[in-house]
Amino acid sequence: MPTRPTILIVDDEKNARDGLRAALEDKYDVYVAADAESALKFLKEEPVDLLLTDLRMAGQDGLELIRTTRHLPEPPICILMTAYGGVSTAVEAMKNGAADYLTKPLNLDEVEVVIAKHLRSRALEIENKELKQQLTPKRATLSEIIGSSAALERVLDTVRQVAPSKASILIQGESGTGKEVIAKAIHRLSRRAAGPMVTVHCAALSPQLLESELFGHEKGAFTGAIERRAGRFEVADGGTLFLDEIGEIDPSTQVKLLRFLGEKTFERVGSSKTLTADVRVIAATNKDLRALVAAGKFREDLYFRLAVVTITMPPLRERPEDIPLLIRAFLKEFNKENEKNVQGFTPDAMRILQTYQWPGNVRELRTAVEHAVVLARGKMAELHDLPPTILANASSLTTSRDSPTAAAPQTSNIPATIGGFPTTGALDVHAHERRLIFEALARTRGNRTAAAQELGISRRTLHRKIRELGLENKRRKSSASSSTESHP
Ligand SMILES: Nc1ncnc2c1ncn2[C@@H]1O[C@H](COP(=O)(O)OP(=O)(O)OP(=O)(O)O)[C@@H](O)[C@H]1O
Ligand SMILES: [Mg+2]
């Protein structure tokens, strides 16, 4: 049953209050107040749909009351009643946030019409808003995927576009880039969202077990098959089957999978009965599946069936603008989990987080933030709260700090390829370093002591870096060329 609209009448004249209340309480739940102060106190505890207030009252007047209600969490529709009608009062009322105004002496029919009109349009507004939310669940359900980089936005656009169809999707990308997160989002945004989402980790099972896991088996089909078991395809009927690490499946299961994708039919292991299931397949891999096809390890026809649409997850190092957003979300998560209140990272820790290459992508960043939250003593997590592997690989700027015998930059242990995707890891670290040093020198107008201080390294290390990164020569050269330009 719909609840009755609520109205608060504010008037310092008792007769006026009671008269209005009597006229309205048939249709509405009516409350009254004798002045603005008690009205506000009431509203703070009990929001109403509509406020009907007199203009002239002792203490705060009606206009002030209306103005103040705008700051309430649920402001009511405000209607001003005044004996001093006129355009200027009306304008003044609207400016202060009133939806309408009524002239005293009141015409009760008019009062009812005006109130009903405004309540109706408010109800329509709310209904529209709710409808809109129902019609656009897509934006809402992608909100847990954090990041605002153009690269991630492109992925999310594709997700929104392909989710409603039944097309098979291949998600590829390095480990930890969020392939599973995307697979789940596609299921949630699809028309089968109410159906099951079933995940199979193909690499975790032996070929025989994988086949029976996917397609099921009859009792006695093989040693250990003590009972008949439905496969994941049957369980996923009406929903989505997520085949993780698809690059790992053996040739015989590849054939069965190919058949399912073509004909929608399969048999349980040890049975000749043909079954069918309505399943959308999403596959993921951190391997280069095309390279596996070229090497003869993955069927080309299966590849094309799986990759009707391919989504490639960008590595985290190619979208550094997502790092601060992810850090904020993970801080929130791990603060809650550990009952801590770490607000952020100190600038030098942040610099490392921004320039590190993240071979383990978002998963590695998440773990790093958890590590830092657990270790942090104060409100800001510091450099030494970061995992040692990150400190060791991030940049030699910090690892060689105060150790004059430190060897060459420790950037060489970043693999040249990760999961089959080429990276430019080591080169990028040099580029980052070069930029950091260059900027620090620019800010300190070439004062190396100040620049070293700002970078958190010794002056000696800075000298060495400048030499190693070829900054010295560059700066000399550039000043030489600029002087030639200005004096041709
Ligand atoms: N955009 C994102 N927003 C929030 N969390 C993310 C995002 N991307 C990844 N994550 C988180 O990072 C972790 C790794 O993500 P996920 O398991 O989806 O990666 P993956 O690509 O499937 O990795 P793997 O290849 O190793 O299986 C998860 O904890 C996931 O919640
Ligand atoms: Mg995964």
C-alpha cells in the first residue's frame, strides 16, 4: 500500500494552522509547528514531502526557513504563504528555493490543487529516476572495475557492447590484469545474468579430469568415477561458462569443445547419450593464443570459435593513471580488513608505486597495498612499508641510496617478456629515472645537492646517475645548440 504524503504546516497563528490541518488531513499526514525553529528541529528528525510555511513569523521568517531546508539531506517541496502578495515576493520565494507561493487569505480549493500538483510532479520525478536506473544497469554494474584510463575505458566500452549478445569471447592479457574481473562483468551485464556463472581453471586439471569436469561422466567411466556426475556445461545451462587458462587444454578436449561451440551438443565421458546445454563461453588466457596456433599447439578452428570477440587487457604499466585510483580503493579495502586508517603513501613511496613496472599488474599492486597497510605505523605508508621485491626492482635510485659500492642499476631482472607479451620494462625504468632526475634538476635550477635531497638519494649517487644516464652530455649539448640558434 502506498504511504500517504506528509505535510508540515508552519504558522504562528493557531487558527490558521488548525484550519489548514483540518482541510488537508483527509488526504495527507499533517504535522504543525508554530515557528521556524521548531519546524527545522522536526524536519531534521522526520523528513516530510511538503512544507507549507507562513512568511511573517516571530524569529526566523518563512523565507529563511525555506533557504535552510535546502541543506537538509531530504529537502521538502516548499510553498510560501503570504498576506503580502506581489511579484517581488513571489520572485524572492522562488529564489530561495520555494516551488510555489499562495496568497492569504487562502482559498482552500486552490491550496489543495497546488499541493496535489507539486506532490504529483515530485512522485513522477522519483519514478523517472528509478526507471532510468533500471534501464541503465550497465554503468552501475561496472562500477567495481576501477580505473579511468583511456585503455581501460575502451575495454569497458567493448564489454558493454558485447555483453548482451551470446558471442564467445576471448579475454587475453598478462597475469593479474583483471581478466576474471572482466569475465564476471560480462556475465553480470548479459541477459543471462540471472543464470549461473561457472568457472573452470583448465590448467589445474589433468586432461582426463578436465574432460570429465567439463562434460561430466557416467558411473564407472574411469577408475575413480564412483558416481555419475554432471559436467560444468550442464551446471552452467542458462548462464556463462568461464574457461580460465584456455591455452592449457589438451588436443582431445579441444575437439570436444569445438564440437560444443558448433553444435551445442556433447556427451558425458562413458556415455553415448547426446546432451545439449544453453551456455555462453568466455575464455581467458595469459598466453599468446595465436602463437600457440602457429606452433600447432592450439587448434586454429577452435581459436576462431572462441575469439568471436577478443578483449585484450592492457598491462598496468601502460595505464599509470589508473594506479592512484586503484591504490585508493585497495587502501579502503585493507584499512577495513585490518582495522587501520592509512590515508595514503608518502611522496617517495608514491613515486615508486607510479614508476614500478608491475609485472604482476593489478594483483601485484593490490598485494603491495595490503603489505603496506599491514606494516604502516602512521597515517601515511612509507617507502620501507612496500614489499622488498618492489623496492629492489623499482628503481636503483632507492636501492643504491647511501651505498657507494652499489652496483649498476638493478633493472635487468625485469623479464623482457611476461606471459608471451613483449614488454619494454628495463628501458622504461631508465626513462622514468632520467625524467625524475631531469625534473628535479630543473626544479632546483641545477643545484645537485638540493636535487639529491629532493630525490632522497646521496649527492654521490646522483652524480653517478647523471653520468650513467647520459644526462650530463645531453644538457651540455642542448645548451650549446640553443646558443647557436640564438646567435646564427
Ligand atoms: N580494474 C580493476 N579494479 C579493481 N580490481 C581489479 C581490477 N583489475 C584487477 N583487479 C583485481 O586484481 C586481482 C587480479 O585480477 P584477476 O584475477 O581478474 O586477473 P587475471 O587477469 O584473471 O589474472 P591471472 O591471469 O593471473 O588469472 C583481483 O584481486 C582483482 O579483483
Ligand atoms: Mg584469472
